[in-house]
Amino acid sequence: MSTLMKQFGFMLAMALFSKLSFATVTLENIKGSWLGTMNIPEGPTLRIGVEVFKKADNHWGGNIASLDQGARYMLVSDISIDKGIFILQMANAPVSVVGKVDDTASSIMAKFKQGDSEFDIILHKVDELPDINRKQTPTKLEGYSEQEVAYRNSTDGTWLSGTLTLPQGTNKHPAIMLVSGSGPNHRDSYHAGHRTFKVLADHFSKQGYVVLRSDKRGVYKSSGNFEDASLNNLVLDTQSAIQFLKSHKRVDSNNVILIGHSEGSLVSIMASEKESVQGIISLAGPGMSVLDILLLQDQTEPAAKGATKAETDVLLQFSKRFYQMVLNTPSSIERKQNAVNLYDSLKGKDAEVVAKWVSKQNGTLSIGSAESDAFYQFLQQSPIPYWNRFSGHALILNGDKDSQVPAKQNVQGIVDAATNKNSDVESRIFKGLNHLFQTAKTGSVDEYREIEETINEEVLLVISKWLKRNFS
């Protein structure tokens, strides 16, 4: 190469570098996954992950993960970039990541801010965030394909994002919609490395079913606001998912089945009245009113962790007072103050027991729950009238070590409620399985992350046989 050509190549490279250096960095430039390590003085070293992506409504969204603490998909309220400064704000928490993007958009010199504290962290671009490797999580697609899809709740315009798995070929197939339980759930129903819905989608798509699993509104790539979501919003979102499946060219619209886990069972039976389905599988779903199941749950969960009978008796009386106060108080402002007053009024042994087993910051007995209009409405719900009217095939499953939705009372509650002459209901309680259908020792929620099994194989077999009998 001549000297002149070398000089021209050098000048061209410098011109391109200069253009990149002074160009405005946008979210498009930094979309994807970022990973960094944060050193907390006199504390742990934590891996922090950040993701930047387009949501189902085509607006930019983000995700933040504390990987060593098992927090993988945390709600983000805002994400932006201005003059090279990247800002990600967590929803409903004083936590943010703020940093300068370098000229090559390959690293971000950032501050992780939590309240009045802030810690340095350098985020580097990676192909994907690391995860806990659970043995049942599929690592490749066999016998089916998958695609990311979006569909719209026509009632309020919310766009939902999900993953659709399709058996190979061009034929139509029965379709399954997976409906997740309470909380801001990601499409995989993620917990401590377990991706239960991804395991289910893999299992059933291999057997010839189209399967849809989606992020809840406001979570990950779905639009909307999760914190403001009522039970009715979730029902309408599920109705929209059913309509999406029925309209898909690969779906047999006369064979649609909902598989709902925990609260997802309640959402499923309610959605079936808005958009007809041919089958429902209830995985650890409620068979009594929300109030009754919470009163029971507030005893069984502490008992699984070691609470004595005397302690659960105290907790039951406190729960009754708390929930009745919520039900009797339409004003959210008054409910919040009444909840604070209720906690402040506790004395002696009652105060000790409640402080030991109940969190004022998290859960159904929290100050936040008392204030929430969505929880106020949720507390008034019951699945029983919906099961009374259900027409179709139903499979009701639970494990006898479930401390969140105790099996005997709730399975029998659904079976007794399904009185429609056109309903066909089967049920089973599995010995030794917890709320997530893992083989467990105590059934405590604290065990979930310690168990390697994602979902018991016998449960998968029972569901597969039921589906084959009714929808093949």
C-alpha cells in the first residue's frame, strides 16, 4: 500500500472516531445487557445487571438486577440518557443508577444510589446477564420454535409482551396460556434461578401445544404500571391473551386452555367468563375467599418456619383486625393511618409475636397493602361464584406441603364449587410438594431457592395425560 493510501486510511479512521466521539449517545446505542461489580465498604460485593430494551408499546424500558441476591427482574419507572449521562430509576424505591457512557458505548462509569448512600460501579456491555443454572431450565429449542410477541388490552390500551412457543410445522394446535401468581412476575415466572413457566412451555410445546407466557403489565417488556394494577386489570390482560391466541393462524381456537398458578388460578377462572376457554388447570389456586385464604396463610406460613400454636393464634387475631379494618375503610389515606395506629397499639407479647413474624414493609399485612386500592378490591374477591358457573374441563392440583395456599381446604373448595352440569373436574394433592410443586421438607417459602428441582416430574406427567385425554 502506498504512503498516500496509508495516510488517507489513517485520516478516514480518525474522522470516523471523531464522529463517534462527539455524536449524541442515545438509548439505541446502549440497548442490551450491562454488568458490573459493586463493592460495599464493610459489606458484600454484589454483581449488578442492567438491561435496556424496547417495550411492547415501542417505548424504551429497562431492568435492574442484583444477581447475587437473587433479584432478577425489578420494576423500573424511568430510563433516559441526556448528553451522555445514563439514568435508570427503580419504581417505588429510592434506588437509581446514574453514569457517563464512554465514547465507544462499551462501558458506563456509574453511581449506584440508594437513599443517601452511593457506590461506584463500572458497567460493561455483555451478551446477556449471568443466571443461576437450574437443571430443568431448557437450554435449546427441540421440536418447536419461539418468538417474542405483543398484544394489546383494548380496554385501556396496555401493550403486553410475551414469548410464544410453536410446535414445528404449519398445522393448528391446541393452545395454552400460562397465568402467573401474585407479584410483578416476569414471563418465565422467575424465582431464584427457577424459570417455571419456561420449563412448562418447553414441556408442552414438545407435546404439540402452542404456549404463550407473558410479562405482567408494567413488568419487563410489558407497558403499563404494575403498582396500580387491580385484579380486574389482570383479568382483562388475560382476556386479551386468549383473544390473541384464538386469532393466531397456528392455534385451534376451539381448544384453548389456561394454566394458572396461585393467584393466576383466580385470574384464570375470572377471565374465562369474559372470553370462553375449554379448560383450566389450577396449580395451587385458591378455593375460598381471598379473606379466608389470607387468614389461613398468615398462620400456615409462620408455622412452616417454626412458629408455635400460641404464636399463630396471636397472628390470626391480628390478621382479622387488620383485614377487617381494610375492608371497612374505603379511603386509602385513612387505611394507611389506621394500619399505622394498629401496629402502634400492639403491646407486650402480641407486639413481640407480630414483630417476629410480620413485616410492616412487605406482604399482605404491610402498611403499603393497607393503603393500596388494588389490595382493598382484591380482599373482597372470591373464586367460588366463578367456579359455580364454569363450563368445561378443569384439573385442580396442589401439594400437601403448600404453606401459602393450603392444599386440602382449597382443592376441595374448588371441587365443591364446580357444580355446573357442564363442568368436568378432576383433582389431586401431591405428597411432599410445596406451593411451587417442588419436593420439599417443610413447605416454607424460605426453602424455594435451596431446592434444585423447578417442578416435579410427576406433576408434568399428570398434566400431560389430562391434556391428552381432553384436548388431543
